[in-house]
Amino acid sequence: MGSKATGVEMSLATDEGIACPEIGLEQDTRTIWVMQQMQDLDRLVTERTSEILATLQNGANELKTEFTEAMLRERRTRPPRERGSIGLRVRQAATSGPGIFQIEWYRVQGKQRTKYLKRGKDKDGRISQHYRLGSFGRLTDWEKDLILKYEPQCARLRILQSHIGHIRLRFHLIDQAFKGTGLLPHDPDHPVIMEQPDQPE
């Protein structure tokens, strides 16, 4: 009858057939295995979140198109003083992570001037994912109705995107934690970039 394996001799749990090194193996072997798993996880997180973000951005563009078409229909039926000046745009965020985009309301001020509206801050002092009606300033009744229809849908997309940003941030923190233990070597030529999900305006 064989002897019972000790805790040191027992291997770590496997995941989808991935062979894990035994706890008793040399540190170099463990380091290589952990590095491989971190690289695979990094690639998987980036790929999956980028796919999700692309789908969310398509939804945002559809909302922008629907709003713009409704806005133009209203403007054609109104006298000049009631034609409004509020617009909606979706753009890629230049300073954020891959796939991150912005859904922004703006006000046209003259032929060549556009003012982008700020969302303000929530009760915790962070940039809010919602635009309050007060952020828009003076509105026509029909503009207010459209904003109340489309802004809650835009806010839901911003919230989902913020959660995805936090997933990426958590992964980077895990990566840094591994390096802090000495289990993973620190590479000064490839520092970890800490992505902030909610950028201040």
C-alpha cells in the first residue's frame, strides 16, 4: 500500500488540463510557470474585454445615431428660437486603455465653436457616469425630452465600461503583487501601466 502524499508533494489544482508544477519544485520552475500563466491571462483579459468594449461602442454609436435623427426631425419643425443646440458624440479615448471610448454631450456655440459638457462628480468625489439635467443649461422642452430618453441608456454603457476598466486595473494590481513577492522578476524595460477607469475631466 503506497504512502500518502504529503502537502509539499501534492501538486496544485489543474485548470482545463494545464499542468501545474508541484510545490516542491525549484523556484526557477515555479517562476517560469507563473510567468506563463500571467502572460496567458493578460492576453485573455485584453482580448475578451476589447471584444466586449467594441460591442458596447457599437451600441453607443447606435444611440448617437438615433438621437441625432430624432433631434434633426424636431429641429425641422421648430422656429429658429426653439431649434436647440445640444448634440451627442462617441469618440475613442486617446489617453485610456485599448477600446475605451467616451459618450459625451455637447452644446453648439456658433458655427465653429463646440462646448463639451461636464458630468460633474458623484457623492464620493469621482467623475459621475451620469449627466444631470443641470449640466445642460438652458434647454427647449423637446431637447429635455430627448435627453431624458437617451442619457439613461448612455449612462448604463458608461457604467459597464467603468466596470471593465476596474477588471483590467485589478489584473495589473495582481501582476504587481506577484512581482512584489519576488516570485516574478521585475522588468524595468516593461513597466506596468496602471490604467485608471475613470479619468477626471
